[in-house]
Amino acid sequence: MKKTIFVILILFIGSSLTYSQVLPKFGLKAGLNIANHTWDYKGLFLGGIDWDYNYGLTIRAFSEFGFGDHFALQGELGYSRKGNKKDIPLTTSDYPDGNGQYISIENNIDYISVVALAKLSLFKGPISPYIIGGPQMNFFVGNNGSDWFKDIYEDFNSGVLGISIGAGVEFNISPVNVFVEYRYERDLADSYPQDILEIYNFSHAIMFGIVLF
């Protein structure tokens, strides 16, 4: 039985290599990153902060290895600006719910991400839709935010495991292929190492891309 399974695996790997691309594709993706946090205090009755979405740039380089017409593996290295923002009302004793004025807080956090993706093309043609997803590792590289929260963000973990899933449409236009892609990305681990607070990044990325060669 073990020999049979071994032979089947060898045949499967051999057929995959036979139908895979001799050379990988290389390309670029860039677009808008719409980011936010979940922010919850642990063990306290403080709840959390309901942050608003913040907007930033994302740009990524990728290589893609195809296996047959419908399946490919993609490696991606990219930069994304994440974070959040909030308009906090000013309160006084006469106006405990706010006096109509606000303090605008904006937190921008920069990450370098290494992503391993599986890509499944639903069908091939001049217009080829696909789904894509896999794990990613996000490395904290900078914080440009409000002084109120700078100490928290400067204490972020240097690397956090996450996941990325999405879908796209590729347009096979000779001599180049272009595509548009949506991705939802979320941390799988707490970004803040202290016990009092739990913070997870999540974002929506809308990107346009081109296969260079």
C-alpha cells in the first residue's frame, strides 16, 4: 500500500512538473489599501475603540509558477500602509457628549509583507476570472501617527502572521496581460505584545497589475 501511494505521488509530481511553466511570470501590482484595526482591552470593562478606515498605498512584486491551465502558485513581496483614523469629539462639563468640535487622529503604519498564494483560474480566455489566497507574514517597518498612540504602535510586534484571500480578473491583451484584483487581508495573531490590549490589523486592497514577462 505504501509503495502504491509513493508511486501515485511520484506520478502526480511528475505530471505537475511536465505541465508547469518552464519559466515563471513576473509582474507588479499597485493600488489602494483600505485599512483598520480591531482594538479590544482584555480583562477590563473598557470595551474597545471603534476606529474608522484609513487609506494608503500598496505596491507589490510577484512571481508566478503555473501548473496546467488553471492552477498556479504565486510568491509576492510588497509594501502596504495600514492604520486607522478617528474624529474624537471635544467634551466639556456643559457638553459631555461633545461641543461640536473634533480632534482628528490618524495613525499610519507601514508593513513589508511576504505572501505565498495559490491561484485558481475559473476558466481561460480573453477574460479570465480567478480566486487567490494563502498565508502572509507582515513585518512592521514604520509608524507615522498621532502622538497620542505613538507609544502603542512603536511597541508593535516586528512580525505577525496573517492571511490573504481574494479574487481577480485577468485580461489577456497581446503583448501584455493586465488584471484587476481584490484582496481581504487580516492578522491571525495579536500585533500588540502587552497583556492589556489586543490589536488585529485588517484591510481591503484593490489593485491593478501587469505581467511584465
